[in-house]
Amino acid sequence: MSGSRMKPDTLRVRQLVDVTEEAGDMVSLYFRDVQCSQALPGQYVMIWVPGVDEVPMSLSTIGRRKVSSVTVRPVGEATRYICDLKAGNMVGVRGPFGNGYTLECDLPLVVAGGVGAASLTPLAESLVTRGVRPTFVLGARNEEQLVFRERLKNLLDEGLVLATDDGSCGFKGFASDCALKLMDERQFDVVYTCGPELMMALIFRSAEDRGIQVQASLERYIKCAVGLCGSCAIGPYRVCKDGPVLTTDQLKVVRDEFGLQRMDPSGQAIKVDH
Amino acid sequence: MSQLSLAVDIAGLRLRNPTMNAAGVLGISGPLLKRVYEGGAGAVVTKSLGPVPREGHHNPTLVTVEGGVLNAMGLPNPGADYFVDVIRWLKGEGVPVVASFFGATIEEFRDVACTLSDAGVDALELNCSCPNVVEEMGMLGADCLNTEAVTAAVKEVAKTPVFVKLSPNVTDISEIARGAERGGADAITACNTLIGMAVDVDMRRPILANTTGGLSGPALKPVALRCVWEIAKTVDIPIIGCGGVTNWRDAVEFLLCGASAVEIGTAVMERGVEVFGMVVEGIRSYLEVNGFKEVKDIVGLAHET
């Protein structure tokens, strides 16, 4: 059952070894899983709670002491239920799926909005391990919502830039505004971003103007997670399999959709509103 | 030496090669279907379209099992009216389009067929065999007389060839195929997924939210081959083989059993949209090595005594 030869798309059930509260009502669920401990930053898993739902979640910890985690923000019925789980409870896990971030860079800027920090924190850890120290903008509505602040501070020290919409901590304004200011002040070769799509679209356009490569982690309605059903399509890409991380070249192809429209569960286009 | 041709003619529908995607695979998005065509398919098949938008079932909607995949998507689709623009866009891009469609009643089947036919599709694939919506849709395809009636109703309004996709979850699939042929079907697609289920021993629950789902992939292939074989012995109209085609060898097996073309679905999971081009190239080599001139030379060859 726990063998490393098992394919990642095979469903397995894992016991939660720890459940910790994070900033802003977010919750991290920790579990032991060989496949997840070998994941790339930016990959995601499908978390199954019987009778409730199965939802895509970025890995927020990858294999530290063989334990991985996902970090959940209670926004809907399923995520609220998942946030109420306790250590000892079990969840189904499929994955890790998707491509993850590409680590090649020299002067990276990382821009996290809200729970987007979940996939970008393991990225920052991997970059540091490779000897690259990113500038990391951690943005949230207010100070209470700044997730992984201590973990990132310990990792990056001066490299961590805090931004809050209400100015309760650090830069006053959106994470994207903070990122734009930094792009004007300093030299970067890659921008990694995950968070609200409107924020990412703004960052993409600004980085494109400056000739900086972007890697953005997108969110779409994921059902199969293995590239079969197409429910997560953006242009010719399947977010579940070709993504979730799209690069500048791919984002140019989907310029008419990125930050503007997405498919609802029936496949009809709806407006991206956050 | 004359030129080897991979082109096929299915009830008047001329395709550059005998491969298509199976309905439900990537077919909810125009750009993804275009990618299927660019990956080498001879035509593309849309997600099954109904009279109104449907969200489908809750997750989990898919789980991998030994030898394949179980899915219970629950026919999510944006509705036939919504898809008209997608079909027109694909046609404008030069992509041959087969529209898969369904309804809850014979009248709904006919109305949806009319909408899609008017949109300019190259063929219709009547899906009366989805295993995941049995209670709502009644699975008309389980009954010979119903299959004949729904096919006849659709044929009244269709301006294009009509393929009828049959279910393997019946006692005698050839009898249903005969019903479709009597109703005027131009071709039979065989077959849809096989009903199954998966249970997790730790959760002690069925995995799929819908409890049961349709089995596809290599595990389905022997069943699908048998379906094609039996149907080929029963009807005179062309057959499109579907069920577990992963490589050219699988495709050739279907052709030998009597299929004029194949649909590929689950293999996209492991091999990507490039699977179509790879299967086509394999068929080409097979024809070449064995001295055949075109695909139809091997259709049904295994039946010869």
C-alpha cells in the first residue's frame, strides 16, 4: 500500500498525523506519503473526504521528515469540512499531479496572494537549497491573514517582503502593486506567482512589458486530474496535467482567457472575479 | 508502387485516418479538441451534449483501477445551444467534428440532434448508452425497440450520418445493433464503458461519488472487441470500435474484428494527445509491411474462414 512503486494516480488513504491552524483560519493537514515526499514544488494532490468531495490542493510541505501537507482555506462546504478534520482522521490522496514550477532562475521574484503561498513556500525552500535566494512578496488582506510568515521569515529573512491590502503590516496595498514596485527597483529574471487570478494576470502583463519570464500557478475546475475530461481547460491547455503552472509563452496563448474567463462545472464560460 | 492511404469512409464521412477521440475525452473545449486533431486524429468527438447545461456528478468522478479507469462524470456539458459556436469555430479551423449527444426522451434526442446538425457537424453520435445517468436517462440503449425508435427520430432531422453508440451492459449487443440499423443508423460505435465500482478498504466506502462508474482502458478491450465482432456478424453498416485502444496493435485488432475506425480515450492519460498520431503511424507501418493498400483492406479480415 505504501510502496514507492505505486503510481501517483492510484488512490490511497492516509491518516492525518497532525493538523495545525495557520493564519487567517487556514489549516494545514499533515500526512505521510512516499509519492508526495518526492513531489515537485507546485504540484498538487486530490484530497478525498468520503461523502463530501474530492478537491485539488497544492502541497504546502513536501516530504520534510517524510511528512507532507496541504493547506486549506475554508471557502466552501468541502473545504470547511476538511478544515474541521483532526489528527487521526483519514483522507484519500491521489497525486501528486501536474507539472510544478521550473527551478531554473538566478534572480527570482516570488509573489504569493493569500493561500497561494501554499505552493510557493516549498518552491522558495527548493530555491534556497539550490543556493538561490528569492525575493518573496507575501500578500494578504491584513496582518492576521499572512500565512507561513514565520516559516518564510526563518528561510529568507530580509528576502521576505510583507504586503497587506489594509496596510496593517508591511507594504500597504495589493501584492501585485508591491511586486510592480519591486520590478521597477530591482533586477529579476523570473517571477513565480500563485494567488487570485486577477493579481496574477496583472503581474503577468507587467512582467511581460519588462521582459521578465513568468510562471503562474492557475486554478480551474479539476475533476479527473489526469488530463482526460477537459473540465479544467484554459485555451489548449489542461490545468490539471499541462499545468497548473503556465509559463509566459503559454500565458500569451491564453491571453483572452487568463484573468478574464473560466469554465463553470458545465463547461460554460464565466467571468473570473477574483 | 501505389500510394498507401490511411483515409477511411464511414457512411459517407471521409476522414484522413481511422482515429477519433472517444466522447467525453477533452471534448468540452474547442481548443482542446483542436489539439486532438493536431495530435493526429482523423476527426474529433465532442463531449456528449444535452438539451440544457449539466454540472455532472460530484467528485470523485474518476479513479484508476487495475487495467484502466472508472469514471462517473455524469454527463457534464454546457448544452447543445451553447456548443453551436464551439462547433462553428472548430469547423472554421478545418477540424471535422462528430457531435456526441443525448436526451432524456426521444423528443429531446431529436431536438438536440436538430440543433447540432444545423450547426454544421460532420456526423452525430447518438449516446444512448452512458452508464452513469441510468436513473435520469433510462438508458434507452438497453432496449432494442427504444434504440430503433430513438434512432429513427434522430434520422428524421439529421442532415449528417448518425452513429449510434451502444452499451456493453446488455445481454445481446448485436440485437440492439440490429435495432439501431432498423432505425436507420449509418454506423454503430461499440462500445461505451462497462459498469463497475471501486471500494476503499480503509474508508470502507465506494470511491466514486456516484458509487458506480464506467470502466475504460485496456481492461475493457476484450469486451469491446467481442462487441465489435458480434455486431459485425449481425449488421451491414460500418462500426467504430471503442474500448481500450492504447496503441496501433489494439487499433488493428479492432479493424480486423470489423471496425472501420477506432475511438481512443483513456490512453490519452498516459500517452497524451500525441497518441492519435502514434496509432495512425503504427497502422500505416502495419499496412505497409503486410502489403495492404488501404485501411479498408483489413476491416473484418479476422472473420474470413
